[in-house]
Amino acid sequence: MTTSIVEELVHRAAEKHGVPGPVAQELLIGSRPCLHLVPFRDLTPAQQEEARPAARTGGLPSLPDGVDWPDGRDPLVLTVDCAAVPREALDIELPHDGSLLFFTEIEYEPESSVVLHVPADARTTERPATYELDGEPAQVRVYQPDVLYPVPGLTVSPDWRDTPATSAFLDGGADRDDILDDFEDAVREAAAGGASHGVSVQLGGFSSPWQLAPDEGDLVLLAQIHGQSIDLNVYTQTLIVGTREDIAQRRYEALEFEQQV
């Protein structure tokens, strides 16, 4: 979405919900673009007509020759096709091609987690789930694959309500918190074009954590993965953060993983 389109939808939502222009402007200043990755069924009919896959949950990893499962043998939860990611939808720098593979445990607190970039021109082979551990056969947890589609969205800083015009608006009545809640929800829905993204994978933007936000200071969100987007019976949230520089330079070993329940 272009800046003018974002401004238009924010101010339109503000007018509908009785939010003053200066408050809407403070939300805009405190917002960041993101990309929701959702299954086909969560797209609107209009979006389905032009949908192009950009990611996949679960399945087995295709890795270059000489590269095996990461040492922790954590499951593959997400594969992102970097070439299919709309570049304008993010303010963090992802590779322009190839695939990003996310290995982490979503059912229990992960002991180790890994993000790998596989170049587009690398010769790859799908790795099996079975391996040998201390002379005995073992198997990596493999989640059911599901194709995901990109939906540009908008996220808002948790601190934007502390800004001058918004604080003054909140002081004007007991119902103002509810008004701003409805305003925020309307902005997010409009930015996503009506697609459902409550339980999904999110790339970039501000996190929407269940506990303390890990994207603070120099750390920004690379990905937020709801357990139910991988397996409907897993009620966790995995947040992956790093500095903008580490993400841009593909220093994925420096990323931090946090699981919330």
C-alpha cells in the first residue's frame, strides 16, 4: 500500500468512528506496515481471484547439498518464498529471492531455533523426517503443510495512545478507550482488505504479544507465528526478533526467539 492509500483509509476510519484528525495522524506516525500470511480460506473472494502463494507451513525442508536439519532437530514450521513477498509491504529487508526456513518448537519452549536462507539457485533435496539418535531410529515432528497467501497490513505502536492529542482525547470521556479500540480494529481490517488474520503468521510490523513485547529498543519483529496457524491444537505464540541490521545482513544466528502461552 502506498502512503497516500494508508493515510486515506486511516482518516476515513477516524471520521466514521468520531476520532479527531490529530489523533488519526498520531496513529499514522506510530504505525508500521506488516505482511499477514494466511490460508486461502481467510482471503476475501476478491483477494482469492488474484491470490499468489508466498509461504507454506509445516512439511519437510528442501536443503542444499551438505546441509542437514539444524542440530536441535526442531520442526520446520514455516517456509517463505522471498520472491513472492510484496516488497512494499514491509519496512524490514528480506532477501529478494530464495526461501527463508523457520525451524522451532511451538508446542514447548524451544531449546534451539534456527532461520535459514536457501538461495534460489541452490541445488536442494528434501530431507527425510527420520534420523538416528544414539543408535536408535528417531523422527522429527512434521506438521501438515498448508499454503499461505500474503496480505499487506498495518500495525500500531502500543505507545501511540500516550501521544499528546490522543492522550487529550482519552481524557475527554470514559468511553474514549472503546472508541479508540474500534478505530484501531477498523484500521487493521481496512488495511488487510477484509481478510481474516487473527490467528496467522505475521512478518514485520509491531508484535501483538500476549505478554511483554520483545520488539523493544533496537529489536524489531521478523516474524510472529501463532501455534494454531501451524496446528489448530497448539495454543502458543512464537515471536522472532532481531536488529534491523542483522535482519538485512542475514545474520539470522543473532535472532532471538520467544514463546508465549
